[in-house]
Amino acid sequence: MTHRDRLQQAQQAVEKNAEAAAKGRHRQKYHFMPPSGWMNDPNGCIWFGGKYHLFYQHNPYAPHWGSMHWGHATSPDLLHWQHCPIALAPSETYDDHPEGGVFSGSAILTGEKLNVFYTATANHGQGFVQTQCLATSTDGGLHFTKYPGNPVIREVPPGVSPDFRDPKVLFHEGLWYMVVGASLGGGAWHGGEGCALLYQSRDLTHWEYCGILARSEGQFGSMWECPDLFPLGGKWVLTFSPMFHGRHRSMYFVGEMDFAQARFFPQHWGDLDHGAEYYALQSLQGENGRVSHIAWQNGWDWMEGWQDFGPTAKEGWCGCAALPRVLSLGSHGQILQAPVPEAASLRKQRVSRRDFTVQGQPTDLAMPDPCCYELELLINLEKTTAKRLHLDLRADETHRTRLTVNFAQKRLLFDRNQSDDHSSGLLECPLLLEGPLWRLQVFSDTSSVELFCDRGLTTMSNTIYPCHTEQKTFLSAEGGAVALEQYTAWALDSIW
Ligand code: FRU
């Protein structure tokens, strides 16, 4: 079958299943998700032709990972998305692995031409082969032609395992560069060393290997998936999603980049998120130069072995994008993240209260919507004497998702052991808790909760699957009083 036939077949499958998936009770209201089927990494994120383009890893045939295609959607504001026809399908001997296909990659523009680079996967009897390929579109990203000379990178460099994927292409001082995620030695599953490789090119089709840009050195996991390299606030930033690195799902290095030596010199590093579901993010530059990124609100360990891909798979879909975040650099070189300010356009009814104290007994926050909302708490730390503040979301007699600000130990906790019949576990991270006024922003959607605090230094993204009967939201304090300067809650509109 030709690429065109494959695309048509895939498109029909998505459309056929979309009506049933739309009825799913866990469908998100203001997060991007495919009409049906499976989604993982954001790919080819780019501002082009007056809109943002989001491509994404997509299995159009089932709500499970497999047979990867590139889905496509566009948006004027990174929030309201319009689905476009599927952009790339497995169709060639180099990208036709039935359990692989067209893996992650990135997009760049040359004039009016959109060039996307992706990892092709194949197995012709010698194991899983990953190569880097090019496809181009001259009609704004609607139709792509695969480059006849594919793969543009066929061999892994010496010492690199077959885990070799997720090309991110960028332009710097007259040359094209490609960063590729890889694993040195044994590979991702056998104790290899995660790293990012650098290539350079003058014409986007001939690529020369420059060397290992940065590596794990025993500290940051066995394989770096979806690496990204971009300038921010006078520094260079390298982000990646490490495999087998404990709870660390997405990390950053901030430092100096030496393109001539193919070396990144990290000065600061950290987690981009402390939740369980924030993975494989990709940056993009807006029209005005603003740098943001979009992540998959999930992780690869959600695949085989995790309750058959989780509760939404039973509804015919699985996976969504996290709320896009705007990035900036803090005064100590840390990455700060804020929800895209355009999210304020989703606000509907508002409830607000000033100057009140929470202690002991739970205070019922009269939320304008029990499920889809933005909540902002402004806490006066100087007047707060409590050891802990609990925010219980999506609560009824037997369920709740509990967020705890531990003032005494400066920690944030996210407990989903009682959230629903599927979720479990306690996520924790350190807090700065700098005062006098400390702000916590909570974005709740049907099946996710995202937190932003410490002026964007600390974030958490987690999924939960309550059933809509859990309608209450409570605040309570332990060991003293919490002085709330203000709380404001907005019901958020659906984008669909
Ligand atoms: C990350 C990842 C990538 C790969 C893609 C396959 O989630 O494993 O490394 O390209 O997903 O779907």
C-alpha cells in the first residue's frame, strides 16, 4: 500500500471510532487529545502559517501503543485545537515495523516548506532498527512526501546501542544541527548510559556525526528519549526524558553550548515536573519569540502491564497533552514554568474570597465547577502557624485526591491512593515556600490535576480517574492555622 492509502485507512479508523470515544466519561475538557485511539509524544511542534502545529505519536487503530503514525492538529493559541488529517503513516520498508512505525521527531521550516524529521523503525530479521528520516510538505503540513533518499541517517555511531531516536533539528549560525536521543553500551533496557548525540548538516539530507553532546555519567538514566536543545534567556537548555531514572520523567540542563566541540556544559539541572505524568515534552517558539513546551500527560511505563493501558482505553482512547507551559530562566539559572497565559481565556464563573483562616475542620470551597477549574490560593506565610494544609479535590464519602503543603518540612505531596479505583501512590517533592505571599495554582480537568507553585519552579502533573460523583473540594489545616490572603476559583470552559 502507498503512503496515501495507509493514511486514508488510518483516517477512516479514527473517524469510525470517534463517536464512541467522544462519549467517554473520562474525556478531558480543555486538554488536547486525539478524536480516538492512542496518543503519546508531541512531535513537530512549530508556529507556522499563523498558527501552532502539533503533531503527535498516534495509533489510529486502537487505544494502545503500536503502529505509530503522526497525528496533526492546529491552534491559534495552544489551547483551542482543530484536528487535521493524519500526517504520517508507516508505509516504507524502513518504517514499517508493525509494533513501531513512525516514531517521534521534530519540524523546521525552510521558506514555505515544512520539513519533519522522524525516527523510522523496522525489523527485517536482524532486530529492531531505528534510523532517522525526512518528510516534507508544501501545503502547510497537510500532505507529506517522504524523502526518496531516506533514511538520512542509517547507522548508529560506534558505541551507541540500537536505541537511537527522536531527532530534534535546529538552526544555528548558518548550519543545521540534529540532536538524537540514544543509549551508550547495553541499551535502554540493559543498563546502558543515556545520552544525546549531535549531528550537523548544510542541506538537511547529508548529516555528519559530531559527537556526544551530553551523557548520563551514571546519574540520569539509561536512555534519553525526546531530547531538545534551544536557547533561553542567554543560555542553552537541553531537555530530555530519561528511562530508568526513578521518578524523574523529564529533566533539564541549563548551561553553555559549544557547537564546534559538540559539547553541552551544564551549569544547572533539575526536574521539569515532579508528577507521574509529564513526559516526552517538546519546545516551540511562538510568533513573538516566546518559548513554551508541550508534554505528553503520561509516560511510557503506562504501556504494557499497567491495567491494560488504564481506564480510558476502555472508552476507545488513551493519552492527552498536558497544558502547554511558557518557559523562562530564574535568577539562579533554573527553569521556571507557567501555564500559557492564554489559558485565562477559558475562565467562566468565578468565586473568590479574601482574608480568611483555615484551621481544624474542613472548609468547603464552593467551587463554580466540581471538576474542571483553575484554583488559585494565596497564602500568607508570615501569618500561617499550621504544620500542614490539605486540599481535598474530587471528594465524596469514600474518595478524595489529597494535596498537602507541608510547611514544617517544606514539601508538596500528592496522594492518589483514594482518588478512584485505578490510581494509587504518593508523589512528593521539595518546596521553596518563599513568602510573604505564596501562590499555588491548580488546574483540574476530568482526568488530570496540574500544580504550579514557587513562582514556576515547582510543578506536578498527575492523572486521576474519578467518576463525576466526587464533587466536593475542601481545605483543612493541621497543627495551627493557615492564613489565606485570597482564594479564587474559575470554572473552565471546554475547548471541544
Ligand atoms: C517516548 C518514545 C520515543 C519514541 C516514541 C514511540 O515516549 O518512546 O522515544 O520515539 O515514544 O512512540
